[in-house]
Amino acid sequence: MTQAEAEWLLAECRRKIDALDVQLRDLLNRRAQLAEQIRQTKDVLGLAVHQPQRESEILEKITAENPGPLSSEAVRAIFRSIIQEIRELEAKGAGTHE
């Protein structure tokens, strides 16, 4: 690989990562919106918002068929963080933009 090819590849990979980051952001916001709908529905049904068993199910499901290269523990850590952030959003009771 020449230096010019390497520079082009670096720029192309960064462009693709930037695009993926935007998609990830949008997907996370969609997930948060759905979680807010779930919170509102649980309020109507008189159910607890925090359900540790459901969170365990999510973590097991998301790591069960993880193809890598991220380890299952890395994926689990990322999703724990996502769940925690959404739980904090639910505690505020509204999905407002900062």
C-alpha cells in the first residue's frame, strides 16, 4: 500500500465511522423514545419502571449471538451504559433535548 492509498483509506474509514456515529445516535434516540412510551404505559398499568429481570434478558439476548470483534463483555458494558442512561431519562419523566 502506498502512502497515498493509506491516506485515502484512513479518510474513507473515518468518513464511514462518522456516518455510523450519526446512525447510532439516531437509533439510540429512537430507543429512548420507545422506552419513554413503555414508561408511560407502565404508569397506566401500575407497573414498576425498573425491572431488573427485563434488563438481564436484554443483556443475555444481545450477547448470545455476538459475532465480534467486540467481546460479549464489551457489548454487555455498552448496553449497561445505554440502559442506565435511559433509566435516568425515565426518572426525569421526559425525553427532552439538552
